[in-house]
Amino acid sequence: MANIDLDDEFLKLFFSVTNKSVPDSINLRDMKAQLIDIVDIIRNLNENSKKPIKSDALGNNNPEEGEGEDLGPAILVVDDLGVITYQLKVLLSKFELDVDCSQEIYDAVNKYKKRKYQYVVMDLFIPTEREGFILLTELKKLAQTYNVPTIIGVITASPRKEIEQQCRLRGADFFLEKNNEWQTQLLETMGGYINAEKDPDEDL
């Protein structure tokens, strides 16, 4: 992996390349720390995996060949920031499931209609919580319409406690706040769901 100097100018350039301005809620110093963490996560996952983990640098939003077909269990990651879809794709690739990414709600809905994902991990502010709630409600309706037991998880940097309750009421199966340990919590939570799918009678 290239050794990139993650200074403020690089971060501003990164956001400009992804056609996104730096959100007011994101401190560039914190983002630099997160990007450095990504490097460590990729290295650790590759060292602990039998095969290298492949992930597109910013999350590929273009439909891949065969999209819409039954390609097996998959995860849909939804976040309007490319740096976050990249980070989530790297983390969730640990489970050896296909990881597709989307950066806006209409594309996410269209992707779900085509593939009917087993798992969805979505940010709530895309770019505002209103759009996030709309997407969460729509995905839950689609899952019920298609009779697909989709696990939907919401992650957000907002510290407002009432948001979790609203997400639960709209059908979120789990909710994580982006604190200092959110990456580990996400892996543990997703691992619990995936292992339960693999061994449904384990606790019987």
C-alpha cells in the first residue's frame, strides 16, 4: 500500500475528488486518524486471511457484470462519503461476502430491488437524517414485499439518543454510534448475525 502523507491538504483533495465537500461535523484531524486506522485494518485483515482482501478504493457505484442475478449472500453499504464506503467495504470483506456500495438513497433502493441483499449497513445522514429515515423505511418495506429477511444496521456519528429509538421503530435490527470502538463493534455485531445464519441450531 502506498505511503500517503495524510495531511489536511490531502484530505481536502480527497473530498474534492469524490465530489464531496468536507462536512462541518468532520474534523480533519480525526479523519486523518481514521484513514491511518484503515491502513492498519487492511494490513491486519490481509495477514489473518487465507486470501488477500480486494476492495475498490472508494466503493464502486457502477453496476458490476451479473448484478441483479442470484450471486449469493451479499452486503449493501450505504454512505454518501466515499471514504466511509471504502472503510466499511474493507471491514465487511472480512466475512467473505460480496460487498456492494451506494452513496445515495435512490441508487441504494435500485440496487436492493435487483439483488435483495441479506444485509444492509447504512449511515443515517445521507446527507441528512431525513433521507436516512426515508431509505430505512423503504428498505424495510421492500424486504417485507419480497419476503427477504434482510438485516439492516444503522451507523451514525450523532450522539442524540432519540435517533436510535426512531431507527428501531422504522425497522433497524441494530444501531451503532460512531465512537472510538465502532469498527470493532460492527465486526462483532455482523459476525453474530452471520454465524447465526451459518449455524442456526447451534444454541439448541
